[in-house]
Amino acid sequence: MILVIGGAGYIGSHLVKELIKKESVVVLDNLSTGHQKAIDPEAIFVEGDLRNEDLLNIIFSKYPIKGVMHFAANSLVGESVVDPLKYYENNVSATLTLLKVMLKHSVENFIFSSTAATYGIPNVDVIRESTVTNPINPYGRSKLMIEQILADYAKAYDINYVVLRYFNAAGAFETAEIGESHNPETHLIPIILQHLAGYREKVSVFGSDYETPDGTCIRDYIHVTDLANAHILALESLLERRNKTATYNLGNGLGYSVKEVIETCEKVTGIQAKVEIGDRREGDPARLIASSKKIHEELGWKAERDLTEIIQSAWNWHKNQMY
Ligand code: UDP
């Protein structure tokens, strides 16, 4: 049985839909940003908070948990700057409580959701896991702190882990049952699709004077189902003792500019977007592209879905939503 913390959230709920095909699953989620209806009905759901140590002890005593996947975190860069306390409490302190309880119950296998934000503003074209980490905001720092703590714990205690550094997760489940739903929405692809579905007046491009071919920021978009599959391979590598500690990037290895993403959304939907050029958003690096060569070589994973498929799946979900 696998404990998925944050299994009602965007990436966690997609992971549960894939994992449940292979393992029984307990989801712990406080529903602060997740949605109960997104949790696969075959999973056991415990509504509660990760910071509740007593509750964690009950869960680990009650269920035969052999591994933990941890998706529950706050993940908005701007918010982390104005409210760092929230980020260090929810992303760092809560994870320390979890690790403590895992050690107490001798649960050794841990998959940790990390982020491209650990790299800060990299000075390389394609980011490898060996690229220097230098986060520039509390969100990225909160994730890197746990990565560093995990390295120390794995040396001292019986804990094995895989850290997965996500680039830009996007897209929706193949049946369009679940998709990306944040409130407020800040991410590019859902914002464009909400606009094209008639729920936003326009799309604002955050800066067109970056040092990129069309002046807009370049990101590496990765389908949420591809991300989910990487988690399952990572878990198997721990359960089968092929991995003890590992850190992997998860991206397509391809970069698309904001303008290219808007154009692809227009092509997929057949609808013209109303676009305005706005100011840069603070803390946005010009270009973030992952090399995922390491996880390909070690676990055989690669992204299967391209930008058009990402946007098509997201649109299949978005066009049926009411905002
Ligand atoms: N972006 C934009 N307009 C929006 C939202 C995002 O131009 O309304 C840009 C943002 O500046 C970044 C890219 O789209 O360059 C992806 O942003 P998102 O928030 O989706 O992900 P992030 O890269 O911040 O994790």
C-alpha cells in the first residue's frame, strides 16, 4: 500500500489514477487546494493535515504502507515571497514531521516532489541535475532544503528516496475526468484555455523583452500523465532496491515560448486569442529547459506527449468546466 499525500491536488490526483492500477493507495489531503472529487474512488481517502503528527501515526499504524509519495505543498512563487512563513511551515516543517513518523514506523521509501525553481536562474541552456542549485525565492528554497535534509537522513537513517524536479506540468487525464484547477489560476496554459473558453477577457504576456528569439519566456512543458508515470518508475526503483537516493529532472527537453504556447492553443481550439503584452513578472528566468537524460538512462522514462497533446488534453477538460 502506498500513501499519497496531496492526492487530491493536480499532480497527485493524476498520479493516483495511474498508481491505483498497480498498488492499493491511501490518500491524505486537507483539501486546502485539492478537490475531493478528483480522488480516484478506489483509493482510501483520509481528510486531514500533514502537520497532524497524531493522525500520521494512526495512518502508519493502521495501513501496511511500504512507500510514501509527497505532493502536498504550497507552490506559488509570488505568494512565497510575501508569506515565507507559510512556505517554510507547510513545505519544510510539515515534511520533517512526516519523515520523523516514517522513521518511527520503519517506512523507508519516499518520493519527493521538487521543482525547477531549485535551480534559480541557471546559466546553462539545458539544465542537468548537476547544474548548480541556487533558488531565488522561498518556494524554491523550501524544496531545496528538504532535498538537502533527505541527503543527510539517508546517510544516517534507513530511508531511501527519489527527488523529482518538475518543470512545467500541464495537461489533463486522458478521459478528461480530472484536470488542472487552481483558484486563483496563475499558470499559463489554463489561463489561455479559460480565455478561449470565454471565461477571461484576454491573455497577458508577462514580458516580451527577454533574450529569447521572440522575446517571451521559454519553458519546458510536461504532460501530467508523463509525470505520473515517472513517479511509478521511481517508486519501483526504490521498492526493488535499484535506487537508494536519486534526483531526476522531469521535462520534455524542449522549450516553448509564451507566444508559441498561445499559438498552439489557438491551433488546437480553432479560436483566436486576444493577447496583450504586459510587464515582466518578478522572478521569471528567461529560459528553463530540462535535460531528462538521467532518468531516461537509469529508469527508462521519457516524456511521451508533446505540446499539442498536452494542450489538446487540457482543452478536452477545460471546455467542460464552468468558472
Ligand atoms: N505567463 C504569462 N502570462 C500568464 C501566466 C504566465 O505570460 O498569464 C508566463 C510566465 O511569465 C512564464 C510562463 O508563462 O514565463 C509559464 O508560467 P507559469 O506560471 O505557467 O509557470 P512557471 O514557469 O512560473 O512555473
